[in-house]
Amino acid sequence: MINVLTVDVEEYFHPSEVQPYIDPERWAVLPSRIDHQVSQVLDLFQEKATKATFFILGWVAERHPQMVRAIAAAGHEIGCHSYAHELVYRLTPAQFRRDTERAVAAIENACGVTPRVYRAPSYSITRQSLWALETLVECGFTHDSSIYPIAHDRYGIPGFERHPHVIETPSGPIHEFPIATVQQGKALIAPVVGGGYLRLLPSRYTSAGIRRVNREEEKPVCIYFHPWEIDPGQPHLARGMVARARTYTGIRGMSRKINLLLTEFEFSTLTAVQGGVERAMRVSA
């Protein structure tokens, strides 16, 4: 079973837990750490002969075009992670369209690739913002990975389809690949791996969850992390016990955990894996 490996490319001051404490006007004067972080990620993926989908923030693409070109040159898939990391459900449809179009233009200018896969900041396509999928189709996107089928205080759609599928919008279809979850009992859906969950949960839990979905449900999973999550030296900008715990706990062990996953499981890009799933479904039908 080949699973999906994704990287959300943003600076350490972009996460939703940090943004309340940093004025966006200060972003440009804060010291950047993204080049070194992404270089480490690319080296690890090359060592493991692994390809991934990189969802890139348009703000980052404008300021680090050589980094975006390096990602594309290494054979990884280029995706879009919005322009300014604003939560979709806090935007109007017109604002979301402008943000998306600006991000696509920045990524195109950086590397010559038009992204066709999208991930919303903090998985902020929820029930109240499902309209965004139609906008994505109208903007030329064919694939999305913005929906987390769990209950969370900031994101998630409990009860949503957990595995890759096609969503029909008034403007056409879009392929959705939700983030990895495992069903525990009849009602409880729990996250498996990605970001804070990977940092906070034991490696044996993560591996067991992936194997369970791969073997028992015969489905691939989608995992994710951020380059800042492998950087113990980054400034700690989040405030408050909960925000700091969500953002910084487990960073020192994150590289080791990612290395273990890449050793234990096989990964590829989102469109490659989803295409394989759909071919298999057509054959079985």
C-alpha cells in the first residue's frame, strides 16, 4: 500500500496558533528559517527515495522562489496552501477567490508550475465553508486535501467520508483526500498522523493506525507535517499553555518520527496515490 506524504510549507510565524500574537505587517521583518528547514526535508526525502506533495504558501513563494524551484526540481508535486494563511470560514467567497488567485500566481511565478492541488490553512474547509470547493474548481483545481473528518475546536467535519473520493460541486467535480483517521468503535473517529498529532502521540500509535487502515480497510492514508516542526531552534511566538503545547511540544523528536515512518511505509504524491485508488475502484467495479 502506498500512502500520501504531504508538507505544508509555511514559516514558523504563520500557524493559526501563532497568528493572534504577530501582526502580519511584521512578517517581512521577522528572521526567516524556511530555506534551511525545507532543505533538510528535501535531503531526507532524497535519502529515502520518497516523493511528496508540497502545499506552498503564496507569501512564502513570493519571497523564496529559489526554494520553490528546488522542490519542483527534485520531482515533488507542487500544491497551494493559500496566500496569507487565513482561515477559509472567516473569508467571504470573494476574499477566498482573491487569496487563491494571488497564491496561484505567486507559485507560478516562482517555479513555472500551476498548482492543481489545494490545502486550506488549518483544514478550514468545514461545513460552513464547503462553498470553497466550488471556487477551487472554478480556479482550475482538480484535487483538495482540506477536510479533516474529526471534531476539533478550530476545524473538522465529523462524519465526513474518511477515504479518497470525488465531490460534485455546481461547477464540476473535485477529488478529495481527507487526512488520516482511524475508526475506534462505532462512533469515535480519531486522528492517526500529521502535524501536532505526530509530534504528540507515540510512534507506535501512529504506525499501528496506518497499518490498520492499510490492512483492514485496504485504503491509503494521507499524512502531513510542516517544515517548522523539525526545527527546535525556532523562536517560540505562541502564548498561553494550550497554544504553546499545540505548537511546540514534541519538536525535538519530530525528525526521528518522520524518518521512522519513511522507513516503515511507502509514500508518494497525492495525485499519484489518488489516481491509483480510482483505477483500482474501476477495475473492481
